[in-house]
Amino acid sequence: MRDTVQTEAVREPLLVVDDLRVNFEMGETSVYAVRGLSFSMNRGEVVAVIGESGSGKSVTIKTILGTLQMPPGRLLSGSVRFDGEELLTMAPRARRSLQGDRIAMVFQDALAALNPVYTIGWQIAEIFHVHRGMPMSAGMRAAGELLQLVGIPNATQRVNEYAHQFSGGMRQRVMIAMSIALRPQLLLADEPTTALDVTVQAQIMQLLARLSAETELAMLLVTHNIAIAAEVADRFLVMYAGSIVEMGSADKIIAAPAHPYTKALVDLATREDVIDPIPGAPPDLRKAIDGCAFEPRCPFATEICRRVDPELRHVQVRQSVACHHSERLAKESAWTG
């Protein structure tokens, strides 16, 4: 885990998300994709958003970036403030000027995101040309420097090559180079290592962590892999069924998860004797959830869990959880063992 960020930055968060609610409209049916999401990020902080597929992770970052397709997506309520500016009510032209400049994105599938008919160098140089008015010749030189920065050998020669001439790991490094070209303040990374082997995954995450530390780049990392996220993240946000069920410092959550869902994810990632998936299935998000969304899958659920949706509350310094029984569960051998 990384060292915690400086306390001076805590007083002025770079990103503040407050009570965000997003639906998908499918005919007469609504899917409750994000349900009352609230969190903040500091400058230079790396926050990992953890959860199973369908938990609302990608919808969250697409809403922040402004790339969620609406319709079928529909913003019900909430606020997203970036460096003091409200993004959700910002004019489209002003919002687009932020994209790639002050807020950047690393996509999951680098091959699909790169244009196959233009060289890698041209695609990076175009960013400088469009956003900074830089001549393409100067942009090509800057592209070579960026490729070298992200660890691509023979960078000045490879700027003239095409995406298909790069390996999967090298294409992902190209995507990272493109995302940091304009020195953004916030990087959104949506499962950036999913298609890569374990060794390359670790290299890419170490690269992102190094760039964050060297440039004070804040990073919101979406992933289902707790083990990899733990190596680079300052803090975890654990999402389930569109809501945060636990958040706190990465080291505390790995050492002592306070929510049954988080514990199951940590056990799957860190314990060799746990190989079975979490029993049951996530709830149907087309239906309203009255109590705790995890209750049908939770071995510790009681009647209150079926009736009352628990609020996110502090259980100790730098750790919050939405669970009715977190204190009791922490004392039970079945929970701690």
C-alpha cells in the first residue's frame, strides 16, 4: 500500500461526489445502477473502487467524465464537483474541454480505443495539436518523450508504428501515455489491466502508481482485483448493488474488513484456502431494495437487515461501513478467522 497523502490536501478535496443516483431506462423498466453514492478524493490520492460486475463502478466513472450515454442512462439526482466546479450542470462545450485535459481516462480495451489506421505517434501528437495548438512535428517529439516515460523501448522509433505492432501490455502503456499527455489532475482508470497477464498487470499498476506519486495525479481506479489494487491504492471504496458498503484506507480494509461482502472479496483475493465464489447472486436492480442489498447472500443477516438499509457510518479512524452488525461480527471467530 502507498503512504497516505498529505493532510493539507484533505481540507480541499479535488473531487466530491454527493448523493449520486443514476438509472437506466429500458422501456417501462428502470434499472437502479447507482444508488446514493457519496465520496471525495484528494489531490494525488489513489482510490480503488472494488466490486463485482454490475455493482455500478463503470457507470460511476462514466458519469464523472460525462461519457455515459443518456438515454438510456438518466441522472436522477446528485452532485459531482471537480476542483470546486459542478460538472453535472456544466455546459457541454465546457465539459468537453475538461475531458483529456484536466480529467483523463484509461480504457479497458486499448486495442479498441486506438485508431488502427494512424500511427501511435500521430494519435498522441493530435492531442497536443487540438488542446494546445502545438504543431504536429513538435507533437511527435512530445509523443516520443511520453512513450519513453511510460517505459516503451526505442520510443523515438516506435512513434511511427501502428497499434497492431504493439503487444497488449505495450498498447496499455500507450493508452496511459495518451491519458497523461496534458498533465491532468484526475485520471479515471476503468479495469486497465483486465486483458493482461499477471506480470504485466503488476507492471502497469506500478507505472500508474509511480506517475501518480511523481505528478500529484489523483487516480480513481475501477477494478475487481483487490490484490492488485492493494499495491497502489491509498483508499478503497467497496461497491455493491450501486452503493458503497465500505470505504477506508487500503491497509485497514485488507487487514480487518468490516462488511461481510468486503471480507468475502478479501478472502478470495488473499487466502489460498478460499476458492469458491461468494454464494448467491447480486439483487435484481430493476426492483427497489428495502433492506440491506447483501442480506440474501450474507451468513450473518438478521431481521433488521431485511427491513432497514444500513447507513454508511464510521467504525474506526479512516474506515466506514454500511452494516448493522459490524461490531459484533468483528468479535466472532467465524468472522475474524
